[in-house]
Amino acid sequence: METLSRKAYSTRWRKNIFYAICGLIILFLNSPIFIVFPMSFSSASYLVFPPPGYSFQWYLKFFQRPDWIQSTWYSFKIALSVTLISTTLGTLASIGFVRGKFRGKGLISTFLISPLIIPYVIIALASYFFLAKFRLVGSQIGLVLIHTVIAVPIVFIIVSNTFKSFDISLEKAAMILGANRIRTFFKVTLPLIKAGVMSGAFFSFLISFDELIIVLFIGGVKVVTLPRRMWEGVRDETDPTITAVATILILLSILVLMSIMMIQTISGKKRI
């Protein structure tokens, strides 16, 4: 009995130490948020922590300055375009990869996810010379194309994992009852994998919206996205408006992520 109690006591202590270490790691990773958030309400005219006072002036300044609003609009427009294209291509690629039976699947899979392995600096440099031939440097179309290249692998991985747990007998039952392949996909397959598709779309949107290195290379002078505007603000200014923008983006990301988790939970209950 004493030996068992000692083992239980030792196991409990190990778990507590493990949880404490995990908590410290999470706290360390999220410490920038705890610093940026109060700084966004600072009454000072420069970046300082802790803030000497609190004010909403930097949030008002963000919505009143045309350069910040234009950069935000550029980022949303490019990210939404990338999300639509990459979600479509990534979903179709995952269907072909999971359902298809052909040689070289491993090689094709490696090729599809290679943009996640290659550093963005190399992708940006190669993209510059490629887009320069078509005079797309400094254009929104060029940014959409390159951002799609780096966003498709995320959608491909997420949707492929969703497909691996998909019951193909449901599709066969629908086709036996008279539905063609297209109708089966939209009425049976897509509703069952929509949680994975939405997750892939969410992360592809974040990748495009938050990307900076490629924008610096091929954005030119005309296309100034929000991350680039924030980078220029840190480099050239001490304006706390950037902390207000960062706080808004963090809250929006958390809100969208929680919405997706709720949709996944509801979808799981409906399946049951």
C-alpha cells in the first residue's frame, strides 16, 4: 500500500510539473499580446510600456487615417481572393490525392507542400524575376498569385486529413439513389468536410493577410498591405497606432477561430 501511494504521489507531482512547464511556455508565447494590448490604450504619443495613462485615441486615429484604411482594404481584398482560389485548388487537389490511385503520389504530395519548406525569402526572390517577365511586379494580381502558391499547401494538408476519416459509403449510397457525382459532392461530400474546408480557408486567409516578406519584394510602391504598413510604422515612426491595429487583428483572429470551432462542434453533433 505504501509503495502504491508513493507511486501515485510521484505521478501526481510529475503531472503538476509538466502542467506548470506547459503553462509557462504558453505564458511566454503569449506575452507579446499582454504587452501590446495595454499599449494600444496608451495616452502617450510614443511607444512605451507600461502606459502612463489610457485613451482610445489610437483606435480613432486608425479609422481616421486614409493610409491605414487603404492598406487594410488592400490586405482584405488580396487575402479574400487568395482564400477563394487556394481553398478551391487545395480541396480539389486533396480529393485527387486521397481518392486517386496512381504512381508517384508521394512525389506529388511533396511537390504540393514544398512552399511550406522553402524559405519565403527564396520564394519572394524567384517570384520577383518570374513576375517581372509579365510586368506583374507591384500589382495585386501578382501578389494574389504568389500568396496562392504558399496558401494551397495548408488547405491541401487540412482537407486531406479530413478526407481520410470520411466514410465513402455515404457517397456510394447517394449515387445508388440516382445522384450524379457533382450533386453527390455538393449535397453529401462537401457538407461533411466543410469543417476542414473552412479551417483551410481560415488559415489560408491568415497566411495571405499576415505575409510581409513577399510583399516587400514584389509589392512595389503602389501595393502597401497592412503588414507592410505596420512594418514601415515600426521602422519610421513611434506612433502607437500600430499597437491598436495589432490588437484589432488579434481579436478578429480569435473571433474567427472560435466561430470555426463552434461550427466544427455543431457539425460533429449533427453527424452523431
